[in-house]
Amino acid sequence: MKKLIWCWWLLLLLVSCSQRAAIEDFNLKIYTPEYASGFDILGAEGWKSTIIRVFNPWQGAENTQTLLFVSRDGEKAPRGFEGQTVEAGAENIICLSSTHVAMLDALGEVGRVRGVSGIDYISNEYVRKNAERIADIGYDRNIDYEKIVAQRADVVLLFGISGASPMESKLAELGIPYLYVGEYLEESPIGKSEWVVAVAEMLDKREEGITCFRAIPERYNSLKAKVKACASPRPRVMVNTPFGGQWFMPSTESYVARLIADAGGDFVYQKNTSNRSVPIDIEEAYLLASEADVWVNVGTLTTQKEFDMQFPKFTVLRCCREDRIYNSSKRISASGSNDYWESGVMHPDVVLSDLVEIFHPEVQDIGEEEMYYYCRLK
């Protein structure tokens, strides 16, 4: 009798193993991004579950990937899988970045947000109106894990800065899966927004995510083509102000530089061809600004008076005398949240439209008053 039971157990084990895929079976390309470089989605023949694969999810990462198995119909993670597992259709989501909220909002699923990091710095109207139901889980190494557990979190959306998130080990201890969302590392403005497809996959809404994203490059590239056909001169564009005592200038391949080029401007700083911003001294910044026709992204400044007080030496420059200084500060809330850094990720076409209005107002007939994220310092 014992021998018969042992045989039945062994047979069941063999059947179970034969029905469970191996990691090597997940080689079907379910979704390969056209603009983003940081993720893809894989599947296996005959399986409904998928794997979201994230590449180099923090600055300086090389040959690093993280995996999230999105389980459907009770399917188990494949043999040899080393990563996180979440049931498709995750309902209770913790967002470590405001851009994650913007992606869920673009999908019409912001109601799934159960926790954020710094609720006062979220611009999303739903989150602000439902603050009593959405936990503020804190920042950095002061994360309140009890709140995450109390919210019955199905998944946490993470990001890494210069290394893996310190939350990884504690989330593993609590049995809460996570997904790195690395949109901030993308240099392509459109590529940033394409991460909405990865988030949609986790929600079991892949087609909705693809539909949501598909319209973005259509609008962006259409406006870009109109600018390219414009005959007027390209203005030279200065960016930024000192941060932490240093004046950082982005790379010529950066998100900012690409937006400037696509909007018909010429970025004044062409020395930096690396993959990160570099500091310059105040004297070089002054020389660059003296060559500029327009100046954008001036930190936290919102008025010309603030600019003049902080940078009196620069007020004699042409772009300053002609009041051609603009900032992405039109949608700053009373608590200090700036929607440009939130929903702007999902609307690069709107950001581009604002910059086109600044550089080439003849291309579209909207007027400065109708710009969405940017405004002129007054």
C-alpha cells in the first residue's frame, strides 16, 4: 500500500513538473518597446502568464535585470525563475514616484493607488481628494512598512537612483512583490511615456496600455514634423540654474536636449556627450547665457523679480532684457508639487507643444496663455 501511494505521489510530481514551464520557455516577445530601452514583456507558448523584464533599473547599472512574473489562471512561475511574482490585475498599488501615479491615471486606474511617498507633493486630483484613504508611506530609509501592510499592497512600484532600492529586502521579508519602473532613465521623451505599457501589463490591461501609448508618438511626431518644416531661425537655448551650489548642464543626448531640438531650438552647451549631466562654473554659464536667445527650466523661480534678485549679473543679457525666460512652473500647487514632473512624463507631446510655442509661435496658434506646463517669468 505504501509503495502504491509513493508511486501515485511520484506520478503526480512528474505530471506537475511537466506542466510547469521552464524559464527558457519564456522567449516569445509579447511587447518590445519602440522608444523605451528599459523593459520588454515576454511570454511562453501556451501560457497566459508573462514576464516583465526590466534592464539596468538605476544609474550606473550594467548587465543588470529584474523580473516580475505576472501570473494568470493560477499559473506558477517557471522553473529557474529568480524574481518577483504578482497576480495579474493587481488592485492595491504603492507608488514611490508621482510619475507612477500619472501612469495609472493615464490608464484610468488611479483608483488602485493605495499609498504614495510624500502625498503633499502629488499633483493628481484624485489622490489629493482621497488623501484620507491613501497612505503616505514616507521617504527613503524612513518608509513606514506597517502602512504598506495595512493597505494590503499587492505590488510596490519602485525606482533606483545609484543602486538597488533599500526597500527590496524588507519587501521580500513581507512577501510583497515589486516592479522597478525606470522611466526617469529614458532619454527619449516618448520612451518615458512608453513605460505605461509595463504598468498596464501588471494590471492585466495590456491592450489598454498599448492604445493609451500609441496616440502619444503620433501627436509628438506630427508636431515635430511641422517644426522641422518651419523656415524661421532656430533660437539658441540656455537651461537651468545652480543646484546645490553647482550649475549642471545635461548631455546633448538627454531628455531636455532632445525636447529642445524637436521643438526647433539649438541647445547652447554641446560639450557634454556623456550619459549624464556635468557641472560647469558660473563664468562658463554666463558666457553660454550671453549667447542664448531664450532661457528655460530656471529651477524653482516663478517671477522675474526672483530671477533678478538671485542673478543680478545676468540681467544685462539679451534674453533677460527681452523677457525671454520661461519655466515649467505653471502647474505648481500651494504645497509645492509640480505637475510638470508628474503628468508631464505621460504627455511629452504637450511639453513639446509648450516649447514650440516659446521657440516658434508661428507654427501653432495657441498663444502663451494657453501653454500647459510652461510660463514666462513676469
